[in-house]
Amino acid sequence: MKADTTASGASIAESPDPGAGTKAELRLMRSLLIGIFVLLMVFALYFARAFFMPVILAFLLALTLTPIVRFLRKHGIPDALSATLLVLFSIFFVASVGYLLSGPVIELVNNTSSIGQQLTERLAPFKRPLEKIMDVSRQLEALTETAQEPGVQKVAVASSGILPTAASNILQAGTSITIVFVLSLFLLASGTLFYEKIVQSFASLTQKKRALRVVYDVEREISHYLLTVTVINAGLGTVIGLGLWGLGMPNPLVWGAAAALLNFLPYVGALMTILLVTVIALISFDTISYALLAPAFVLLCDVVEGQFVTPTVVGRRLELNTVAIFIAIAFWSWLWGFVGALMAVPLLVVVKVFCDHFDGLSHVGNFLAAQQAIVIDDEPAENDNRSGA
């Protein structure tokens, strides 16, 4: 009888837990639902980009200007007045810079063919070793064309007129810009309304305090980061513009503005600025050695900004993983083009700061963070060895 009881107890202990399978199925179902939600969100962002792009830009602009509104609020200026003045100043600044850059940029676009020809002539001595490779490429292309079937006809799809397309693009851009500035004005002028709505969404006082603390910390860190990076990029563009003007570079205002704008793209933006300045410098100066001074100066400014200024002012806590930065730039540039690429890193910082304030998302914030030194403590192992001895 005792043996039977032992055997039955062993069989009960060895029987699988019916709740384990249910928990595994729930985890699988949750993962599938999260994956489906992410895919649907990506499709929504892509197909509804005309709506989401200006809205997210407005939120980023509002977060950038929030520290200034908060500073003016402490000095007795109402949020509505300070928000109106800041948005009007932003519109005036963007319009003025666009007007000043429109002439040189249009001239550069119209002279693209001549710039390419001058660059080819200037680099002709370096092109001779590659002429044989180019000849082989042309021969292969000729063989490919002759190998096509004679009866195959090429079909060309006629595109719509240039003027209707340009008018539609201008109208869409104007609508998006209007949405950005008007929505950012409302967000800045709302004051503490957003915080009041968050407090009203929770029942207990503890939950209200925690939610308010998290939202305020996230908003403060993101707004401080965006404003600081914007000021740093503006300073970088000013220094580069003045330096190129001193070197005799044509249109230094264009390259200073390009450096400030493209610096929102870490690594990629600096490389693009250096390449553009190198091309224009090679066709603008007589000697190649003097022409290389301009891109060398831009490289020096980018190195000083990226290695010393930004880490010192912004801090190491918001440094991002390089792989995550490139993935974010590639994803948002595919999703929304050049504007999406400019918003990639600020949005990545928003996601990281948000994840750092929630325990369930801390692993995501850790993945987005830059690599940190891992300190391995050997004392517990040593203590174990001593105790074992």
C-alpha cells in the first residue's frame, strides 16, 4: 500500500502542469499581436505620411521650443503670448533663410551638368588608370544590347505634365508647413493642459503622481536635448559658413546652412557635407591642394563638434548605439524620404528616453544606448572559493 502511494505521488509529480501550456500560448499570442500591431503601424505611417509627417514635426518643434516657453513662464509671460512670438519668429526665420538660399540653390541645380563636366576635367589625371575598366564596361553593355531579341519593343509610360505635378507638390508642402506651425502653436499655448488631462486619467493619487513624474521627466529631457542639439547645429553651421567664406568658397551661406541641417544625421550628414564641399571646392579653386583645405576645415569642425562639444553639453547618458542610428536613418528615409531621415535621430531619442522610464521597456532603452564599459566584480567568486577552501 505504501509503494502504491509512492508510485501515485511520483506519477502526479511527473504529470505536466496544465497551466504551463496555457501561459506559453498566451505569450505566443501576445507576441503575434505585438508583431501585427507594429506592421499595421508601419503601413499606416507609410500610406498616411501626408498626415503623420506634419503632426510629428509639430510635436518635435513644440518640444524644441518648450524650454523657452517654460523659462518665459517663470518670468511672468503667459504661455499663449510666448508661444505666439516663438512660432512667428520661427516662421520668419525659416522664410528668411529659404529666401536667401533660394537663389544660390537654384543656380547650383541649374549648373549641375556644367559642374559635373568641370569636375570630370579636373579629375582627368586620376581617371586614366580607370579607363580600361570603363572600356570593358562599355563593351559588356554593347554586347547586352545586341543580345536582345529583335522583336522586343520597349514600352514607355508617359508621365503627367510637369506643371500640374509641381503645383500639387507646392500645395501639399504649403499645407504641411501650415499644419506644423499651427499645431505647434496650440501645443505650446496649451500650457499645463496636457498634464491636467494625464492626472485626470488615473484614479489613485499614487498613480497620478507617478504618471505626472514620468511624463514631466520625459518631456523635460527630450525638449532639453532637442533645443541643445539645434543650438549646437546652428553654431556649427555658422562656424563652417564663416570659415568657408574666409577661404574664398562660393556661396558659403549655402554650405553653412547645409552643414547645420545635415548634422541632424549623425555620421551620414557630415559625410554628405564634406563630399558636397569637396566637389564645389575642386571646381572653384585653381590648385587641388588649396581646394582640399575647405573639406579639411569642415571635417575638423565636425570632429570637434561630435567628439567634444556635443558629448560635453548634452551628456553621455543620451548617447545612442551607432547601429541603431543607422537603422533608424535607413528606416525613416525609406518611410518619409529626406524629411524622415532628419527626424530619425530625434525620434530615436524620444523612444529611448520613454523606454528608460518604464521597467518593462528598459531592455529596449539599453539596446538603443551607446556601448558602456562593463565592470565585472570578481569578489563574489573569490569569496566562494575561500568559503569552499
